Amino acid sequence: MTARKLLLAAFVAALSSSVAQARPRPAGHLGGRAFEANKTFGLGLELGEPTGLNGKYFLSGDRALDFGIGDIYHYVNRTGIHIYGDYLFHPVSLAATDVFELPLYVGIGGRFWDFNDTGQPGTDNAYALGVRAPIGISMDFNNVPLDVFLQFVPVLDFYGGNAPHTIYLDFDVSLGVRYWFN
């Protein structure tokens, strides 16, 4: 079973084992108000860099931890497992309606990326440790336990093993959806 099929099976199993509710929030503003989460823990899928399983846990109304595990296929033929974790702050909600809220978030975190460079002979068993700075928006639905997010993540990677670089600035972009369990 491939890693992608295993991640999809884990996601489907998690979705089928829990009942969730989304609590309504006050609505009707066009930005400038602080975001207040109405959910606690969500799990979903992320596409782009990386592609895999993603989760988010709110520590308070505007602070959260997010994490993910998946695969990155980099434009220079590097493919491998990617694990990350971030501390996020949601300083403002850009828009709110009865249906959804649109919080902006920023954060800091780290990643581990174990990869093979298929374009460079002799670069098997390479890895990178990176410092991430995610910036994103989330369409957080008020009355259903879902959110959709888009994020841009500058990453400063420090390479080891048989990698062709020692330090490299990278930019990851991903789109995802999460189901909220509570």
C-alpha cells in the first residue's frame, strides 16, 4: 500500500468514527475584528507542497498548532516524506457572514523532509531541516464542521546527507480542507 493510500484510509477512518458540531458565531462584519475559533480539532487533506494529511488544534480562540505528514514532489525532482508543525496566530478576520468567517493567519514552525533527488545521481538519503513561516487564509464555515485553507509558506532549509545544497530558501504553496471533530 502506498503512503498516499494509507493517508487517505486513515482520513476516511477518522471521518467515519466521530460526530462533530460547528457552533454558530456572531456574523455580519467586513473585516477588522479579531477571529474567534468555534472549533477545537480538525483533520484533513492538503494538496500542493506538501500533499498529505493535515491537522489543526486550537489552543485558544486565536492560537493554534497545525501539523502535517505527507509527500513533496519538488520541481527539481526531489520526492520524499515531509513532516511539519507550526504555531499559528489568527490576528484578524478579513470577512464574516452567516455562512463563513475568513481569518488571516501567520505562524512559525519547522519541518523535516527526507528525500531522494531523482535528477542528481548519488543524492539518495538526503534530508532537510527547515524553519517555516506560514501565511494563509481559511474559509471557516460557521454551521458545518469544515474549513478550506490556502497557504503560502517560505521555508529556510538546512540540508544534510547527500543533498546538493547546504542552505536553501524555498516556497511551498498548499490548498486543503479539514473536517472538525469538536
